[in-house]
Amino acid sequence: NFESARANYDIYVLFMEKSFGVLKRGGLLSFILPHKFLISEFGCGVREFLAKNGALKELLHFGSNMVFDEASTYTAITTLSHGNEELRFAHIRPDELDKPIAFDSISYDELSGDKWG
């Protein structure tokens, strides 16, 4: 029932797809979640979904920096919205969230289900 469910997927990819489906035009929705979907095999489905729908407005990638003291998960903040022609992204450290962020961007024409990394 979900386009994004591939291989041994992490359940958060289903939340991303379902949430985008109920998100109103002009609305924004952000998740903080593992960034593994960007480069893993199971992530190809959600990457295809996001690219096809231009669903991801912004991606803040924390790389190997730990965001939470009690969780050893590499995280990202994703912001979903409708009608995006490009994805804005930045690699930052958690202690930089209170500073202006210099985003790069890439057109959705250049993205697919292949690894984003």
C-alpha cells in the first residue's frame, strides 16, 4: 500500500509518505529522523517518492554528529511541502541550529531513487 516501502524498510519512511499525502497545500511538516534513507538500499522507495512528488523542501543533515545524548543515531531534519522544484539542503552540526544556515540546492530533475549522498 506504500510506494516507499522497499526491502527491510524503516517504519519512518511510511510516516513520511502518509504525512505528505495528508499535508495541505501551503502546509509544512518537519521530522527529525535517521538519515539512513538517503544512502541505504531500503531508502530507494522513499527517495523515488520524494523526487517524483517534489515533496522535500529542506534537509538539514547532521552527518556523524550526535544530536541526542542518549541515542546513537545519525539524524537529519526533513521538511515536507508540496510543489517544490528543488531540494534545499545543508550539512551542519547540532550547535549551529541557532545560526543562519547556508543552504545549497539541487533540482528535483536531478534526483531519483539512487543514493542521495
